[in-house]
Amino acid sequence: MTLNFSADITVDAQDKTKAIFDSVNTDNKFYPENPVKTEIKFNEKLTISVESNHLAHLRANLNSTLRLIQASHDTIESVKE
């Protein structure tokens, strides 16, 4: 199967990056039927790689993932002392 569209996004949230990775990657693991090949890695920064045959699917997946990252970041910020 040849995948026509791909994107790589890198996120650096300093000390919050690992917690955000744990949150977002858990969601990704529980959606194996995702039509978009999605890989999330942590190595000091969060790297999201997505591939799809359909641009609309890729865009929707990226939007959802980036919103989850933003929600995780905002939640961490809201409980800071």
C-alpha cells in the first residue's frame, strides 16, 4: 500500500513534554483502526508522524492530535502551583 500524504510535527513543551506524550500516546494506542498511520515518539521533544492516502484524513488526524496536545498542556498549566 502506497501512502500519498505525510507530515511530521515536532513539539517542545520543555518540562511538560513527557507528560503530554504519555497522555496523547495513550489515546493513540487505543485506536488501532485509525485510517491514518500515526506514530508518536518522545526523545526530549514530541514527534508526530502521520501518513495517509487521503489528505482530508491526514488533516483531521493532525487537528485532533494537536488539539489533544493543547488540551494536555493547558491542563498541566491549570494545576501549577
